Amino acid sequence: MSTPTGPSDVVWDVTYACPLRCVHCYSESGRRPARQLSHDEMLRVADAIISLRPQSVEFAGGEPLLVRGLIEVAGRIRAAGVAVNCYTGGWTLDRRSAEEVTRVFSRITVSVDGASAEVHDRIRGRAGSFERAMNALAVLDGLSRERVAAGLGPVEFGVDYAVLRSNLHQLEEFCGTVAPRFPHLRFLAFAAAVPAGLASREGFAEHELLDFDRLRELVSGVERLRSLAPRSVRVTASDNMILMMHPNLLKRYGFPLLQVEPDGEVRAMPMYEGTVGSLLTEDAGTLWRRAVDRWSDPLVVEALSAVRSMEDWSEATRRIDRHFGTEEDRRRIDRRPPYTSGARVSSLVP
């Protein structure tokens, strides 16, 4: 496998603060300290990311729209010729904030994990989150309509739908009923949830993650979904198997993605615990090379080469996370309760 000279994309989780409590959250946002940097430190991390010359930077979290000064930080990266995109749960997105983010971000993605409040709110862990997401999409749709009427380009916005067993049955309904509510919706991405973070805990694969047969059905069924959605909407479906970072896949495709934690630490492997250093104190290129080296670590290769099922993948994730995570990470992992289906949704988040 040839080593990429740098990442084509960077995912920057700018905060772990979040108003939601998603059952599948890879970063356990909303349940742990935000670890958010000061504004000046965020600008330093932005400069370090720019030095890697990626094609795009994805601002995620947690909820990135909770971060003060986000627009200036994203604007700094965009001014360097790098596309900046934003992922949001939509909880705080109103007309004013939408106008700000659409001036800077090339693409806005709203996470929606169901075609009904009952399904979405259970997965997202907070009553009212479906209504908030729909309101966010309506605001973006209105802004796009106004821009088009003024002879400007439309707002590039769409939906990311994390596919689980408990919302798999609503994919067609989402395409045929929810998507048409927003005439200027640009894309709809159905992406299978993977065993990372809370989705790797005991019991989650058995109850919620799609098995390999269902993953194949998800990808092969994308034409049916496209036929139900408005023709103006780009519909994609991904099994997300590349996120396993399986040695055979890496040899064929490579994996030029870098993930940055809120405090500037660089994850050695996206979606897995363990960091290789901080962008605040070390050269970004050096950290990228360390991250690439982790892909061929003997323990990683052994653990992932043995994967034959989603349950195997979950077990491999837990093994990798415990081995490379810090002592604090291991304590957090040990506190995760086994997953049981039918969790109740509260209107109040502690």
C-alpha cells in the first residue's frame, strides 16, 4: 500500500457538547466534557489543518453550532482554498444562524435518523429532536429558495441518515414523504451505522447494526430509493465498510481521512480510540504519518483481519479501543451499559 502524502479530507469534531444523546454516537457527545479549545487555539489548529492541504474539512461534533467563533474559524480555512462543510443535528439552527453558516460553509448536512418523530427521537435520545431537524431543513430550504429567486446559487444542504435496524423500515417513507417537503433539498445520504463508540458496546450489533446481508441490500436497493425521492435530490447509500480500515481494503483504496478531536489531538484511526499527538504542539505532517502507520500495527491487522460479522467487528473495535485508548478512555468504555432495545426518550436531557 502506498502512503498518501496527506489526507484528502479532515473531520474536525470541534466540541463534544451536544443537546442530543444519540444511541449510536461514536464520540459519546453530550455525555462527556466538551474538551473545546479557546478561540485562539482553534485558529492555530485551523492553520495546522490548512498546512496538510486537504480538499475539505468537515466540522462535526457534538454539535458544532454550539461553538462560539465557529464562523471565523471555518472562514479561515475556506479563505485558504479548502472547502468547509458542517454537520448538525439542527437543534439550534434558526434563520439567523442559517444565514451565517450558509455564507461560509460549502455544504450543510442535517442528521435525521427516521421518517417520524417516534423513530428519530428514540435514536437521537431527545423528544422534539425530529421537529427541530425538520424546522432546520425548512429554514435552509427557504434560504435556498430566496437565493435562487435572486439569481444566486442554491444552498447546498441535505440529510445524513444513519441506518440502523430500528429505522431501516422507514427509508422508502423518507424518500417518498419527507424529502418532497423541501423542494430545494440537494442530497440524501443513507449511511449504515458502524460499531464505533457507543455503537460498539455489548449488545448493540445484535439489536441495531445491520448484518452483512442487510448491508448489501442497503447498497443494492439505492435505485429503488432514488425512484421514490424527487428527481432533484441526489440519493446515495453506503455500507461504510471502508471505516473498518480492514487491511485488504486499505491496500486497494487507501484511506486518506484524518480525524481531529476537540482539543486538537489527532485520532490515530478515525472512529477508533487512541491519538498520536496534538496539532497544537507537533507538526501536522508528522502526526499524519503516525496515523497512517497505525493502520499496519500488528494488533490492528490481527483484530480486523478476523472480522466475519458485525459482531466480530464490534469485538475488534472494543479490543483496539482498550489497547490504544488512554486510561481515561478505558474508564469511559467500562462505564458504557450494555445496549437493550426499546430505550425510552426523555424530554429533558440531564
